[in-house]
Amino acid sequence: MASQEILDLLRTGKETWNDRHLRDWSEYDLSDANLEGMDLSEFHLSGVNFKGAILRHTILDRANLGWCDLTNADMRNAHMFSGDLHHAELIGANLENMEIVGVNLNGANLEGPI
């Protein structure tokens, strides 16, 4: 489950988040987090655990979610333009009405009901 510290760091903005995430490569756990409607454009979120997270109506333009665990994530009506989901686990993720344009899905696991 997502810790308040990690949620607070995410809310500080992409510059602070990206600087820390790219420096320390810690395993960030945002599982079951409610991130509905957030603008995560240009965030480097590679390797983050989003298992069961709520990402409805989230903007993910040019975001890097490579190697993320998005198992059972709710991504309905999210928007991702020119982003990266390479090697992401999307098993059971709800992608209903998600706009995905120009996104790298190489190696992504899209098994199960989407």
C-alpha cells in the first residue's frame, strides 16, 4: 500500500519526483493509491508498483511507466500521448476508454480482461 511519504513526494511535482527517482532508484510503492485525475505528464515512473491503483482520468502524456506493475489498476478514461509502457504488467488492468496514442508497448503484458 502506498505510503503518505511517497504520495506527498508525487504531489510535489515532476521536477522533484524525477530528480529523486532518477537518483536513488528506490522501489516506490503506489499500490492501491487513488491518483484519480492527477496530471502525471512527463513523470519518470519506471518500475513503480501501481498494483490496484486508481488512475481514472489521469493524464500520463510523455510519462515513463516502463517496467511498472499496473496489475488490476483502474485506468478508465486516462490519457497517454507519446508515453512509455514497455515491459509493464497490465494484467487485469481496466483500460476502458483510455486514450493511448503513440505509446511504446514493447514487451508489455496485456493478458486478461482489459
